[in-house]
Amino acid sequence: MYDTYAWVQYFLGTDKGLRVRALLKEEGGYTPSIVLAEISRKYLRDGVNPEIVRKRLLFIEAMTEIVNLTVEDRFKSWRNIFGASTTLEKGKGENVESS
């Protein structure tokens, strides 16, 4: 799964971006839909020509499957990164109810 940072590095052509390029060729992958909004915002705020931004977004769409992530997806991702036995810090995330 490619996040905003990965795509920015890709378009900058950094060493990390070259790794992203290799992974794309080897495996393809997924990009969360929110990344398209974040990429758009970053580049337009930085003054990049809107047509270039559009081409980059179309490139991302062509190279990866765009996915919508649910809360459950994010939680599973967090558990994969930090481990099933990891607990939240006391007071953070406990007894929080939505408004």
C-alpha cells in the first residue's frame, strides 16, 4: 500500500522513490483514495501546474488500485505494524465516544 509520502518520494526521484518504482514494477499495489486528495493539495499548494497534478493522479490510478479504507482496515493495519499484543497508552483512545 502506497501512502502520500511514498508517492512524493517517487515523483521527486529520491532513493526511496526508486524503491517505490521497483515495488510498483514487481508487485503493483494499492493506494488509499485519500492519498489522491493529499497529493492534489500538496502540489497545488506548492504551485505545481494543475495539468501536471492531474497527470500524476492519473498515473497513480493507472499503476495501483485505488481503495477506500474503513476504520476496521486502519485498525488492522495498526495491529500489523505494532503487533496484536500492543496496547494503547493509558488515557489515549480509551472510553472515547463519537459525538
